[in-house]
Amino acid sequence: CYEWNHAELASQYLARGVRLAEQGGYLDQLLTGYVDWMRVQLLQGDQEGAQRSLDGLRRVVEKYGDPPGALAYYEAARASFALRQGDLGVANRWADRYQRPTEGENTRFSEYQQVVCIRVLGLRDGGAKLCPLIQPLRERAATEGRLAAMISYDVMVAKCLFMNGEPEPALKMLE
């Protein structure tokens, strides 16, 4: 529903999914559910709802004893929220502390953290250093057949190229 631009319906499904995941105690689904719900709420301009989703995510992570992976995911979501709110201080401090995963640690959760870090660095440092960070993510998405992720990464590479003063390759990438 989100990808088809049906944000209200996506929000309803995410709210229901989060409630069901809370009943079942499914931490992985709660993590992604709250973050996706926050993204949809931000898309709808519902800042307060997005803040409630972020707060809900924090409560879930606390409930499970702050496991390192879940806590890192929450911190990335908090940085992403701050970035969308224009609070570059929070986002930059998180990016400065962020540790990229090793090859064996790559998961959908670490991938989200990497993308948030790339977005923060893109605003802070420009695009020069980002293309090499995006390429492994894009290759993994291609290997796994995740078309939407591949398109997202191609757009990120195009932005980097454009920010580096290379508009022709950027346009070619978008084509």
C-alpha cells in the first residue's frame, strides 16, 4: 500500500500489524513495523504520530532488555526521524558513533542502519564518499532480487554523482 501511494491504508495495516506483533511477542516484526509506520506517518505529515511510533519502538526495545541489535536499530530510526525533522545535530552525533557491520553481520536491520548513515553523511559531507558505501547494498539487493531496494540505491547513487558534479552519469543512472 505504501509503494502504491495508499498511505492511509498502509498506516492502518501497519497499526494492526504492530498490535498483532505485540500480542505475539515478535521483536523483529515490531522493529520493522514501528519504523515503517513512522515512515508512513511522516509521509502523511503526521509528526506527532511518527513521534509516537518512535516512542513505541523505544518501549519495545526496553521491554526486551535493550538487546544490542534492536537498540542499534532504534538509534538509527531516531537518527532518521531527526534527519527528517531537520535536527542534524542528533543525526550527526549518531552517524559519528555508527559502526558499519562486518560482512557476516549484514541483515535487513544493519542495512537500514547503513542507509540512514549514508543519508546523514550525504547531507553533511556531500556525495563524494558515498557511492562506494551504496554499491555493496545495491549488489546485495540485486542478488536477492529486491527490485524496490535496487531502485532506491540507484537513486542514491545518482544523487551522489550529481552532488559530485557529474550530472550526465546521474541522469543516465536514473534513465
